[in-house]
Amino acid sequence: MAGHVVRMKHVHTELILVAVVSYLFSEILAFRQLVRPSVTTANQSSTYYNYTADRAVDGEPSRLSLLSESCSHTDISQKEAWLTIDLGRVYNVNHVKFWYRNDRGSKIANTLRLHFFQVRYTTELNNWSACYRDQTNYDTPIAMPAVIDCPHKARYIQIYSDRPNPYNNGNVFLEICEVEIYGCEVNRFGTDCLECGIRCTDCDVNNGCQKCSARFSGQHCQQCSPGYMGEDCDKVCANGQYGQNCTGRCSSNCVDGACDHVDGRCVQGCNPGYQGTTCSNECRPGFYGSGCSSQCSGNCLGSSTCDPVTGICPAGCVEAWYGPRCMKVNATSADSLTSGPADSFDILVYVGIGIGAFLIIFVLACVWFCRKKRSARPKHENEVYFKGLESGDIVVENSKPVEQVDSNSGSISITDLASVIASKSKNDYEEMKREYQSLCYGEDSHIPCTFGKLPGNLAKNRFRTTFPYDHSRVVLTNEDNDYINASFIQNTKNERAYIAAQGPKPNTVADHWAMVWQENIHVIVMLTNIMDGMKPKCEKYWPDHDQELVSGRLRVSLKQEKRYASYVMRSLSLTHSELNLSRDVTHFQYTQWPDHGVSDTISLVVFHMHVMRFQDRFNNFPLLVHCSAGLGRTGTFIALDALHRHGLETGVVNVEHFVRLMRRDRMNMVQNLDQYIELYNALLESFNGISDVILSKDKFMNDIKILQNPKNTSPIWLKTQYEKLMSIRKSKNEIENTDETVDYTDKNNPQDTATGRYRAILTSHVEGRDSYYDAVILSSFTDRNYLIAGQYPLPGNSIDLCRLLVDYESAIVVFVNGLSEIPSLDEWFSDKKKTLPPYEIFREDTASVTKSIQIHRFGISHLKEDWWHRVHIYEILSWNINDHLPSDLSVISDVIMNIQSGDQQNSHIKTPITFLSKDGVTGCGVLCAVYNAIQQLQQDEEVDMFTIVRQLLVRNPELITTLEEYRVCFAATLDVLSKLPLNTYSKECVYANTSL
């Protein structure tokens, strides 16, 4: 082999040399690759499981399948998607090159989701411009890699899409595997990145210097600009000279002969008789004097005009006029010349006065009429956008002048709240809209807010139109500046129970912590993420673990952090260095409430319940609540808390009246109609709860033992909880997406179908198949959308089970019953490979976990792509397909223990767990409830089974339907608890730092 290589080296020396030179030459002429793996950062609009944006800049353009773990992927059910690359500083970008996912079986299918994408650029966030807009049809594949010319200065490059894909249920996706960006440093151009020169201020990446710095000009900025001279072009032209190389001479018609040294303009004006920028034009006929601003008298004799310099009539004056400019009249002719015009003038004066009086009366009448008409005009909902001082826009609805009307819709009994909401929601929320629009909006002119508008305080406001009122603002004891954009909000008892604040800015973090210390705040509620997409919404004002944030005389440290499905709870220590005192502060951050949208109602209510439990310990101190502006989400949460407490105490609530009162303390609280409706719905859900449902670990282990024996009579508390759950659960028709009109009966068992709103959507494209699978997405206690509950595939639909597992990367599947009882088993389960185009399924091995549980290790590979997906299938042998529950509950605990063991071993990879049964509900609900209960016990050493099951029923009301199933949730959890160490998840949840 070596000899063969040597022989080729001798024979083809010239060819090899030419190839090497060509390669080097092409490399030299190539633009620089600006993306540096492990250095360049990326962000995306949403994330599908662990397919994070940084995978698109990992320097692996050859790994283009999703399972190669080198591709980014935005989340499902989105209306827009983007991937943004941050180059770290501004560059001269020439073109963008990127690779899309290629594991869908054909070139058309690979890029089906990419059509109509845009490539955008900007030097600063939130100011995007498009350098490319795709217009290809869906039946035309997009060539990969895509190479897009984008010759602009940019720090950020974004691939963007908001075009719904008709093949994916109208959703928008991006699945970018690698992005490369080519160009030069900001002051270089061309393929070999030549310098434009230090005097160039606009270096075009292709054409070189387009603009020079001050005082320089020419193609390479080596000449002096007009008006300058000297080696460094730092000397202006001498008096009387101007232009390129100072070769121009100022006009003699300029005052004092002085002109601008650049363009020769007469800077002091023109001598009398001349006009124009360079005073080179004589006055036009009929005008004279300096600047030709004086008009000749018109009394010059004959056809002559006056002198353009002096205004003198050179030929004399016409009859009755005299003087050098013929502007004086002879006395003997005065009467004849002036009587007529004087009389006319008097008449005109009187007419003018009369017309003026009429116009005044007319205007006053119009004003009165318009006000009368406006007061009777029906109000319409509008949107007004206020540009923020720092970032983002505030969207407000019903922007109208403040009205000092204190009408309200009356108190509502909490027992009637559901029917009242239903009534107010009719006809597209017609009554709700009318009620919301009756509220004042904007700044109340009768309530001063002068401090927020002071010039020294404007920089502390996040938005231009949001200020605290003077009477309710929080006044800092800081000697230098006592201002912070925060307001005291009263509860229904007129107590200052809350502080509503804007999210801290970089220049207000010290003020924020000073306020926390000053007002003895023990609980902070944060309702925004640090970033909403690429828009900054709040400064991160707490440190990571093992770090300390120093803010003036205050030091902040992180003691503990716990992650939940929809929020994060942090235990912070706040220390005053001068007083040598420390205080504990609990920080709740709700992460699932978009800036201009609404939250998932039940998730918000569960979050509020957790906050209440902590704040109840500190009722004598205000609760600090903030979002970004401190208005919409903040007002909604404060109203929920205040009205919930008031409703429990009095039995009634008055939403409209309380929102009106809040707006007297802080403008625009509860910022739009959607949030107003969400407030009503959240109050209803909060009153639907039951008190004293949380059990500590010890109490749970003692009290639940009675439930392990099915022969024992169910205690009253268990029946009460179950009956409450059944009474508040919604029907499937209420949860079902009303737009879902497609008939899927051929894919469903007749008993159940997954609810459309929370249904799992198949995202892979397979010819002849749609996006439907009868499965619903659920959240675990610590992870959002981490569980899937679905039905077995019906005969002829097994390919969709493969798609479900591959699309969601589910690596653990629990079959509630024995596989032999599944009619479609032969289509996909065999000792030999099974082909379900475009997939091939093969079983690796089978092992017994217990006598009632088997585990099968399967692989799913793509016929045309080089990847495969491994799945662990747990088969419960002892659970008969016709039984609602297993005869031996230990199989539930055994399955849960094995699942959690697998989770612990693969904690760095979080992929969904799928539970399958004959109808997608039997057994699935119980298993999910037990899984979540164990997570709660491990993280918080307590459990709230009522709320766990309630959250499942929101997604699918059929998951648990019988009292016996509810009993088994408790009994099986106790069985798991007695076998499983409690620290399985606690270390993972505590100290889990985040940059939300």
C-alpha cells in the first residue's frame, strides 16, 4: 500500500501541486467564517425539548439528523419561529450559509417546514431588516446548504418564519442544524478582507470605502475634503478661500468677502443688490437691498424699476410721488389718493370684526355638539402602541381619557361566579368587553405623578408613559434620589398590602434591593422572563449559586433553587453590611406568562396557591409583585390574590370595582381585555379548590395506610375531594378546540379521543399521513409537557406510533397491558425487522423486570437516513386490558420506580415519557398521577394529590373518573414511597441555576 502511494506521488506531482495551490488560493480568497463554535451564542423563539439553539453553532454541518443531537428545533404549536445568531460584535457580513434537518426521507420533505422563511440582520436588537425572503412553493425543495447573500453590517443574524405550514396543522417550525456566517471585520472588504483604512467610516463588504471620516475624501480616504488642507487635513482654508485643495475664491459680493471654507456659501449674507448662497445673482426686478428683501415702490417713472442696491428710481417718479425711492406723496394730491382706500379700510375692519365674532360662536357650538355626541357614542376597543424607553412595546387596549365615574357592576357571589362568567362571555365576550371598557385608562389628570416625570428620574422608567402616582409611590430613604417606579396597592380593606413595580433595569437594581430591605419585603413575585424572545424584559437581579451580588450596602446570595413545571422558587439571603443583619427572601418566578398574552389558568392558580402559603407568614409586610412594566400581569396577579382572599372571607367579589380602585393607585393595572377575562377565570378556578389538601410526607405515610386495603370504607375526605374533582372538571367539548373539524374516527377507539387543545401533534412528514395521533401532552410536577398519554395504535396506523415516539424523542414507553392484547401488534412487534416506511423497527432484546413486568429494547431507524432512535418499552403483563385497574397494585410502584431510575441515569437528557392504553386514559391517568406525586414528595416532602389530578383533568377530563382510581393514586404512591429513596430528584431540583 505504501508503494502505491509513493508511485502516485511521483506520477502526479504536478496535479497534486496544482490541487494544493488551488485549494490554498480558494481559502485565501474566501470570506472569513465568523461563527466560532463554543464562542458564538445563539437563541431561538422557543425550544422543542432539548434541541437548543446552541446546537446550530456547534461546527458540525455534517450532522443533519435530529437524533444526531446537533440540530436546533423550535417548539410545537407556535405561530412564529426564529433562530438568532449573536456574533458578539458588528461585522461586515457577506453571506449566510445554513443547513436544515435532512432526515425526513426526501428533499421536498426535508425542507417542507422552511418555505417562505426570511434571513434578517441588525446591529442592535429589535430593529430587524430582511436581506432575503423565500418565495419557493411547497412542491419545490430548497437547496441545502442554503447560501444567502446578506451584504450588510450586522451583529445579529436571524432566520425567521411566520408562515403557517399547511402540512403541519398551521404551525410554524424551524429545525436548523448548522449556521455559518461569512464576512470580514467591520473595516475590511473583499474576499481577502482588505483594509478600507482607518479614515473610512463606511466600508462596504464588497465595494470598499463608501464614506470617509470628517475632513477626508477620495476612494481610499487619502485626500482632504473640500475646505481642508495639510498633511492631516486638520487646517481650514485661509480667509477668502474654499473648496477642494482650497482653490476656490469667495465671491466679492459676500459681506466682508467672507464665505464658508467648504462650499463657498456667504455665511454673513450678501452685499445689497445680490442674492443666492454664493451671492452671485443680482436681485430680480422689483426688489433691492440686503438679501433682496425690500420691494421697489412701484412709483418709478416709465417702465424702469428701482436700483437693485439702493432702491432709488433712476428716472424719477410718476405724478404725485416724489423722493429718491418715490415713496412720498404730494400734499395737494393726498385727499384724492387716500380717501377711497381709507373708507374701504374702515369697512373691511367692521366686516372682519363681524366675521370673527361669528366664527367664535360657531366654534363654541361645534365643541358643545361634539362633546355631546362623544358622550353618547358607543365605545370601541382600540390598541395603541407606546414605544419603550429601553426595550419592547407596551400594548394597551381601550386607550381613552380617564373618566372619574365610579360605577361598578355589583358584587358577585362566588357560588354564582361560574354562571356570571358564562353570561358575560356570550356573543364573543360582549358584556365583558363593555365592562372592561367602562374602566378609566391612561394617566388620571386629577392625580399628580410629577416625580416620575422629573428629568433626573426619566432614565429609571422602563417605558415613557408609565409613572407612579405621587400619593402612592414608594419613596426611598436614599439621600441622593428617593425615586423608584413602584407603587403601593391597597387590598379590599384599604391596607397597603402590595407593591406593584416595574421589572428592574440595570440602573435600578440597587434601588430595587433598597426597597426590599426598606419595606421589609419577604416574598417577591416575578411574572416575566428575563428575555421574551430577543427582547429584554427585566434585569437579572439575583446571583447564581456560589456567587454573591453586591448592591450598595446590601449583599444578596442564593441559598436554594427549585424548579417546577411553570415556575421557579428561589430562597435568597439579603444582608445589610453596615447593620450586620440578614433576612431571608423567597423569590417566585412564574415563567409561562408571555408579555402580551395570558397564562394557562390552572397553572397560574397553582402558582398563586404556593405564593399565598409563603406570604401568609408575613401578612404585616407588603407582597412585592412585578412583571416588565408592572401593569398588566402584575395587576392581574394582585387582583387575583386580593379578590381571592376577599371572596373567602365575605363570599362575594367585585372584579370591576377592585380593578378601578387599583388604577387609582397605579395607572393601567390589568392592561388588556384578555388579562381581565383571565382574572375572572382564575378567580373561578381558585374558588374551586379545597383547603387542607396538602399532606406532609409523614402525615401522608400515616394517614394513607387505610387506603391500601380496598375493602376498607373510603374516608369522607377522600369522597369529598373526588366529588369536587368530578364537579369542576370540564367536558371534552368545553376543552376541545372548536376549530378542530376533521373526523379522526378511523384512528380512534370509539371510547375516547384526545382533546384538540392539548393534543400531541405529529410533526414528521409521511406521504399520505396527517398530523393526528390520539394522545395528549401533560406536565410532570417539575417539567412542562414531559408526559404523553395516548392510545394503542389501531390496525393500519402503527406508523403513527413510530412518528409519535420519534417526533417527541420519547425514549420510555409504558404499555399498560400485555402486548399480546393489542390488535395492531403484528404490524410493528416482531423478532425480525419490521418495515413501516420510512421507518424500520427492530427489537434488540427483552428482559424481565419483575414477574409482572417486561422491558423490551427497540430501535427505530430511518430507511434513507443514517440515524436510529432507541426506545425502552415497559410491558405490564398482569394488567388485563378489560380491567380499569390491575389486580396487584405493586405493578404500578414497580413501573414508576424503574422509570425514575432511568430518569436518574439520563438526567442530562430530558425526553418525554409515554403511557399507552386501549383508550389513552385507562391506567394512564393513575400512572401519571403517581409519577407526579412522587416527584412532589421528593422535592418538597409533601403532596397535594387533589391538585395533581385536577391538573391532569384539565388536559383530559377522562384520565381519572372513578373513586377507586382516585384511591389507588394515594395507595400506589405510598407503595412507591416506601420503596424509593427520597433524594432521587432533590439534588437535581435544588441549586438548578437558570437564565430564564
